[in-house]
Amino acid sequence: MSQLDSTGDDERPISELLLGGRPEDDRAEQKGAQLECEALLAKLFPAQVSRPKLGRYDVLELVGEGGMGTVFSAYDPRLDRRVAVKLLRRAAEAKDQRHARLLREAKALARLSHPNIVTVHEVWEEDGEIYIAMEFVQGEDLARWQREPRPWREVLAVYRQAGEGLAAVHDAGMVYRDFKPHNAIRRDGDGVVKLLDFGLARVEIHPTDPSPEAATSSHPTGEPRSPSSNDRLTRPGTIVGTPAYMAPEQLRGLSADAHSDQFGFCVALWEALYGQLPFAREPSAGSPSLDDRERVEPPREPGVPGWVRRVLERGLAREPVERYPSMHALLRELARDPAVRRRRALSVATVGLLTVGGGLVIAELRAEAPTACVELRAFWDPERREAAHRGVLEAAGMAAEQTWEALSPRLDRHADALADAREQTCEGHRRGLVPDEHYALRVACLARREAGFSELVERLGRADQGTVLNANKAILSLPPPSGCDDVEVLLAEQPPPDDPAVAARVALLRQELARVATEESLGSFESAAQRAATVLEEAGALHYEPLRAEALVRRGSALMQARNPDAMGPLDEALWLALTTEQRAVAAEAAAKRIFVRVELQDRTADVSEAIAIARALVDRSGAADWRIRWALDNNVGVALWRRSEQTGALAAFEDALAWIPEAGDEGTFERATTLRNMGSVRFRQGQARQAIEGTQQAVESLTALLGSQHPELRDVEANLAVMLRMGGRYAEAAATLTAVLERYRPPELPPLWMLLERARLDLLREDLDGALAWCRRAAPQLAQPGQPVTFWDHWFLATEASVAAARGDATGLHGLEVMAQTAGPEAIGLVLGRTKVLLRLGRPAEAEALLIPLVDSPHYGEWDRLLLHLLLGEALVAQQRWSEAEARLSPLVPADARQSQLEPLERAQALQALAQAEAGQGRAASALHHAEQAIETLRGFDADSPAMRQARDTLAQLQRSTPAPPIEPEPLP
Amino acid sequence: MDPSSAKHANLVAAWKHGDDGAGAELFRQSYAPVARFYRSKVGPSAPDLVQRCFLRCLEIRHRIREDASFRCFVFGVARNVLLEHYRGQRANARIDFTEQTVEDLSPTPTSELAHDEQSQLLLQALRRLPVDQQIVIELYYWEDLNAREIAEIYEVPEPTVRTRLRRAKLRLEEELCALVQAPQSGAQPSIGLEAWARRLRAELDRSPE
């Protein structure tokens, strides 16, 4: 719609209709109504009624009317263009005097040429009326525009244009007097903001001394002064303006000057930013406390920075002298992000030290307005797409098609987003909506994003299997182009140096770091660490500290991923450096990663608290837009607590970590799966098998969606799920899951030994001895050949095979285990466990005891292994009917609170059964029954037909038989 | 009866026989009352509604009865267009709401707010009436239509119009009293309703008679 209204009020109250009722105005009013009528008739009856004329213009239609006049759209046949013609409506002043003044002012306005003021083409008099022909602007006024919530930077950019218009009015020695959102129009298409002339009738020539002192010094208390004859010359007889936007001095009936315009401008901008007026209630004319309005606190929520608010508060000062000296000064402040100032302060320290120039100048950094915005997407043309596709197919074998299917739409989307962001930034700048300094920052940021993307595309073209398998994860890890909109964050996190030559070099090095980040997420950790080191060196040579901090954190991160404990060095340095350069997000990332290094790579779980505290403080203060940093912190804290066996705290931290991951889209799939898996492990340890399994199943689902079901990473996760299912006694499900995983390995690829042995174990647990042997045979080709180092899994293989044989009463497997033990040493846990179990199965408990006694408290074993050895020793003692010794070994293994137990459910049930037998043997029937029942309770959730469950029930039944009274009801089983 | 009615009847006949110039003349003469009709109710949307009203008249001119008053015909159409406009506003409740808010936030220029407070009071009171009561009052006082003519517009029996008119006047006086007693105003209606209403009309009226 076109909007060109002389007051801009789109809700013209009825009261205003009365205001024009003065006899001397009737003629203009009548003229307006007549034009309106004839223009309408000309539209309805084009053959009979010709368009009315105003000057040389053909009147088309009425577009607005208000207190100050009526505006028609019209056609200028001579210049073949559309114009707006205003018929001035006159107010209450002596006609001749006013008439002359209006004409003079209108002509002064016509000389005013400024992009942010509607251009006046012509001012003329006809039949004693004053007409103004001006530029016709198609658009919406700011009142309408700001009804929708807008980002604060956009609001600021739009209002700064209006402010430039006001400043131009002031420069011409005039005052606008009634600035409000209705009086500025934002042109459709290019977004240029123009002040409408509607201040016109209110524009007045400055008093001879326009200084603020002259306006205020004579009445410093702010008391209304009675209008003197002098005042009458410079102000109309009554208060004119819109109270909500009027300065206190205007409301007191004093003359308005440039400071009053500044006040109105600030009211309007405040309203646009915060969605409400800065004062509690709007004053009404005639109220004695008109200018005594209360300031309201703006809502915090829109995220308008504090500095903007402080600038506006000064502009809204009650006393004109306390405001900015001019609109120019105000606008300068509004154009000044503190982040820019910080950048300047920083560059002072570096500028003198420059040695490197290199003659490289990047056009982007010079912030020249482009003449046109072309689509720049060389980073993703059909050729590159095809090369990437080919690379993926050649490298990844059977997972390739699935990978590409998931990958290619993600690549397309990301490339589109990058191209859109480029175009928007360019267009915005061309139209003057994006200031030069912001434009340069955004473009540099987008160039970094494009570099990160290009690295991915290029790597796909010459991909190895690892690259392809990580490609989906990598594309999701690329920072989104939208991050480049936040100029304040860009300035704070990647401040550009002031020297153009250095700036150009730094911009290139930052692009290289973006590539390094991509390489890291593709899994080439060593190479990423190396490239980061190169950037670090160059940054050192440039003496540009912010870049050094960025390079350090990349190097530390890559080393961390490579599981290299040396990661701590660069991460520490990155943290301290980023704290001095105030790169909060860099500091936060370094701090979050230090936790992981300390816990997982340096095994310094005990003194991780300080690292956590530092990281928390930094991440909280970073205002990090990147949720991944927040996620990483909480996830790593969870891991640290878990390692310290603080399960509850760990779970809470993982919950926090999940909360940072965006719900929508697939952006956070990988992170969600990671944390869910971690939670699964903790919950399992806590005995919450069901939740653990559910969480892990969720992780499997989301990873399948992300990576495709054939992805190797999924095999590991699903195999882990099978282990959980097994520990929870759901043997059938576990076997099915694991079989499915194993089937995904196609020759020449061999499934890992541990998975085959785990599968054999599942059959053994179900007493499917043939099945177990078959899986063992599949594992056999992977065993160590003569001359190769022997591993735990070789031991475990032999133990499994021997166990199967022993279950058939065959002792031959034992020999192999003993031979192996002679070379591996007595303490090899796999062999010890295997030999003991086989001996127990074969009914040779004394030999088992003899084997265990020297080892059972060896510091060589971890806590868990030690518990297992105690359990086996207890069982050996029970088998020898040495009840009290057995009880002494067993009872510490089964604390009354099951959550305190570190044993898996099956082992705990075994310990409880052995304990029950030991107690029964000593005649403590009640206690024995209690523990036997507890064993069954521990196996809740196990397959009902599992041997473990059967054995537990047999034990209970046996005890009940040998204990005549009192009869005990066996607990119903699920 | 309005002396212009006979002239109108001739113009209507000519128009229906194809003389668009006669149609233009009819509209020219109806322009001021119709503009006034909308201006008192919809403010800035008035020009738009005037246009819609005339366009509608143009479309359904074959239905104008030559023996009936053209003014009644025009006001009947004007009322229908107005009600459509209100319905459209209500249908789009969001816009309605935001406009309300903006009106609250950006009050009108206070220029000469104190000027003729009494007329202002009457207008305020009028706007507080249900739309049809407002229309009845205005047609009666401003357009000098009698109860029979108003009945023709509303297509109801004449006594019904008289009852409505009485109720509307009572309601208007109530609203006026309420406004006067409201603390923000010190003005008292000092002249009779009729005189007042007529004066208001004169002030609203911007076209030559």
C-alpha cells in the first residue's frame, strides 16, 4: 500500500475532525473534499469526468489526510512520474503572517536535498492555497514497520537513517518538532528510510541563537514560563505535537529546538527496540505534571545491549543540555559498538610490531560497496559435487551409498545457506542497511565459513574411508552461516587488526583455521594438529594475539581428539591468552576441553574440580551463541564425575548437556547420541538397566538417522547395547542384536574379536554349547599367530573354548590355558578367570582356591577384577563346604543396598546364592533364605528361561526343602 | 421531503437509461453526506469506504427504484459497506488488536485539543453507541432524514424506527452524562442535544452545500 499521510496517523481520532472547523480553513478543506470527490468520480466515470488538476498534476486519489493537510497521489505528465501533492491545511494564526511564513519554510524545505528526507519537487500557491509536490514513496511508515518484532541491529540501522534525515534538517537551520515513527517511511524494495515533510507546518526557523543554553538558561528550574511576546513569534499559539514523543520542554509549552527532536527520536527508537514507550504513562495536554513522566525499565528479554540503552537514556534526559549536543553526536554513538572500541584498543598494542606485510590485500576487508550482488558459490558447483560423490563411492565400500544419500542433501542445504547469507549481506550493504564496518566483518566471517565447507568438499574428492565415515558428522559440525549476523560476537571473538596488510594475512589464516576445524571433525587429527601449529607460528610472527589464541585452541582440540595428553599445553595457553584478549568463546572452548584432557588423557580425575569451576564461569560469561561449547562442558563434567564414581552428579551433568542440544533439525544428533551413550553407561552402573538400555536404543536410532545403518560407528554402539542387554539378562535380545551387527561385516572386513567372543559368551550363558563353539571357530582366524603378540582376547578365546568343553565334562581346554599362563605370567586376568571357572565347573575347587589365594589381593588388578576373584574364591570355598571362610569372602561383595554393589546383576546373584549356601551350612536358615530370595530379586528382568534364573530358583527351592519351618512363600516372578 | 428528491429521481432515470453523466452528478451530490457518514465512524479508512460504497452503487444501479429516494438507497448501501468493513476487521482479530495498541501508543497531535470540548464530547458519546444507533442518530440530525426514510433504508416499519430513535437518544444522553462525570473532563453539555448535534454536523461537514 502506499502511505503518504500528512500526519501519518493511521488511526485518526474523531476529535481531530473537529479541529479544522475554523472559518478561515474552510476553503482549503472544501478544496480538498472537492478534489477527493472529483478524483473518485474520474475513476468511476472515466468517460464523463476528467481527472481534477492541481497545478500541472493530474490528481489520482486521496492517500491521506490529517491535521496538517490532505495528500493526493498525482501524476506529473511532463516528467512522466508519480508524485504526491499536499494541500496544506492551515491552523490558527493570523492568515497573512502565517501564509508568508509557510511558503518561506516550504521553499526552504524544498532546497533540502537528502537521501533520508522526502524530496520536495515544487511549492506553489494557487487560489490562495499552498501546495507542495513531492517524491512519491511507496512503503510503510515506521510505526507500522515496527509492529513486528525486529532484531535490534536492524531497528538501529533503520532508525539511524531517520536520524540522518533529522540531522540534515537541523543542519539546514530548521527544527522538525514532531518526530515519531509515523513520520518516517521505509521504502518498499530497498528499505531506504525517508522523513516525511509532515513536520512542515511545524517546522520553524531557529531563533537567532539556536544554542541550547539560550533555550534553557533563562528558566533552569524547568518552570513553564509565561509566553512572552518574543516566544509568540517562534511558537504557535498552542502546543503542537504528539505528547508521547514530545520533550519535556515542549510539553511545558517552551520552544522546541534540535534537542527536542533528539528527544523525540530517542523515544521512538526506544519504543521500536523495547516494544514500549520509555515513560510510564503518556501525559495529556493540560495535565499539571505533563513533563513529569516516570521512566520505565525496558524489558530485558529482547537482548538489546546495555550500551544502546545508555545512549538512549542520555538522549532522553529531561534537561536539553544533558542530551547529546547534536543529532550527529547521538548518531555517532549509536554507530559505535563497544566491540569496535575493544578492537581498536587491542590493535594499539600490536600495530607497532608489524613486520609482515606480504602485499596481500583482500577486497572484502576494504568494505567497498559492491555495484551488484552476484551469486558466489564456486565452493559448490556441479563439478565439485560430482568429484565429492565419486570420492565417497570409491572410498567407503558398502557404507558409501548410504553415506552419500544422507550427506548430499546436507551439503546442498549448507551451500544454499552460505550463498543466501552472502547475497543478503551484499544486498543489505548495497542498500545502505549494513554499515561498511559491519559488512567487512560479515563478509570475512562468511569467507571463513566457506573455507570450512570447501575443505570438506575437497577432502571428499580424495577421500579415504575414515573421511567418508565422518563426513556426515563433519557437515553437521560446520558452524552455520547465521553466526555471521552477530557483528558484536564477531568483533569480540575474531577481532580484525587495524593495519590492512596484517588484517589481510590474519583473515587468510583464520580461513585456514576454519579448514583445520573441518579436518578435525573428519577425523584427521594428526594433520589438523600439524596445520594448527603452522598457523600458530605465523600468528606469532604477526604478533597478533587473538589469532594465536584461536590457533592454540584448534591445536589443543586436535591433539585431544588424537588422545594425546600433550593437548593440555596448548589448551592451557589458549585459555590464558583468550582471557587477556577477551575472546570469551575461545576461552570457554579451551576450558571445556581441558576437563576432558585432564580426566581421560592425564588420568588426573582427582584434581579436575578447579578446571570445571573455571570452565563453568567462562562458559556462563561467554554468552556463547555456540551451544556446542555449553554441551561439551556439561558432557565433559559428566564424564569427570562418572570417573570419580559420582554417578548422580554425572547423570545430572549429562541431563544438562542434553538440554543444550537444539531440538529441531539434525544438527545435534551426534552430540545427543554421545551423551545418551554416556548416560546409558552411568545408569547401568546404577542398576537402572531399563533406562540405560532405552537411552542407548535412542542413541542408536538417532545415529542411524544421521549416519545410515551401515556406518561402522553404529556397529560399536549396537554391540555395546548388546552387552548392556546381556548384563540385564535379556540374552535373547542381546544375541539377536549382536548377530545383526556381526552380519554387517562383509569379507574382507572381519568383525572384531571381542564381538565374536561376546556372542559366544551369550550362547554359553544360554547353555547353547554348539552355538558358542561355532562363534569361537569364527573368531579363530583372528587369533595371534606364532610370533605375534598375545592379547587379552587370545586369553579370553581360550577361556571360552575351555569353558564350553568343561560344560561337557571335558578337561582338555584347561591344559591350553595353563601352557599360555606359563608365558603370560600368573597375573593375566583373562587366564586366571578362565582357569578358575573351568576348575569350578569341573568340580575341582581346591585347585581353584590354590590358584586364587596368591592373586586375590594383588594390587595388579582393578577394583572390578578383584571383586570377581573374591566371588570365585567364595564359590570355591562353598564347594569345599568351608562355610565360614566362604561367608567372610562373600558377604562384603553383597552390601544390603544393591546400588552400592559394583558387581553386575548376574555376578551379584551368584554371590548371593553362594552366601546363602554358606549360611545354610552354618544352620542360619532364615538368613540363607533371605539371600536366596535376594538373588532372585537381583535377576529381575532376566529372561525367565535363562540358566541363571533357573539356578537361582533351584537354590531357593533346595534351601526351602531343607528348612522345614516356617514355610516361606516364594515371591512371584515376573 | 427533500426538495432535491425530484431532481434525484430525474437523474436516476437518466442514469438507468445509460447517461453516466447523470450518475456522476448523483454521486457528486451524495459525496459529502457519505464522506461524513464514514468519517464519523472509521476515521482514516473513510476515503476507502466512500469509494467502495460508490462502486457498489454503480454495480447495483439497476436495482434503484425510480420512485424511491436516491439518498435512502445510498445510505442503505453505505451502511452495508460499513458493516462489511467491521466484520472484516473482526475476522482479522490480530490486526484489530495491534491497531488498537498503536492507537494507544501514538496519540494524536494535541493541537488545539481544548478547542470546542463540547463537540468533542458529543462525538465521543456517539462513538460509544452501537453502530446502528449511531447511524440512526446521524441520519436523523445530520442528514435531515425523517423516520419514514430511515425505515426505508433499514427495511423495517416506521414505528420501529421511531422506537429506535428514542432509544438511541436516551442512550446518547446517558453516554454524554457518563463522559461528563468522568474525572478527566470538566465540561458540561450546556445546550440541548439537537442544537448541539447540528452544530457538530456543521463542523464535520467539509463540503459545500
